[in-house]
Amino acid sequence: MPIQMRIYTINRGALDDFAAAWKKTIRPLREKIGFTIPAAWTLPSTNQFVWLMQYDGPESWEDLDQTYFSHPDRLAMSPDPARHIARMEEYFINPVT
């Protein structure tokens, strides 16, 4: 099952606001369309928000991600939580066995 780690550097002073908006809007929609989110963290010392997202289903990751971004609930997010993101990093990760 693919797992992606996302590291967002958040604009100064907006980490708590972003985390609250993520919890209220982004996470529920991601889970509604089929992603699983096993964990998320804030790193106040670096003003970062880190989370894991996984998906194990018939659609490709890219197709499901596009479904998220074109979903009416995502388009209706106002104000858009992404306004707080200064930098995004996305990495597919593999467990060490």
C-alpha cells in the first residue's frame, strides 16, 4: 500500500490555524474519498505540519488525488487552508523491515 509523507512549511504564525483547518476540512474529505490518514504532527520549532496518507484501492494515486482537488467540497473550502502553506514536500515512503 503506497504511503506518502507530506511536509508543509506553514507561514509564520499560522501553524495552529492551519492544523485546525486541516482537521476540520482536509482530513475528512481525504478520508471520504478513500485515503487513510494514520497520523499527523505539528513541529512548532520549524513551523511545519507533517502527515501521512495512504491508499489501497482500484484507482491510481494520481486519479484519487485529482478527485480530491476537483471535489465540490474542496472547491468550496473558503478560506482555502492552503493559503497558509509556504512550501510543500511530498514523498512516497517505504517501511524498513
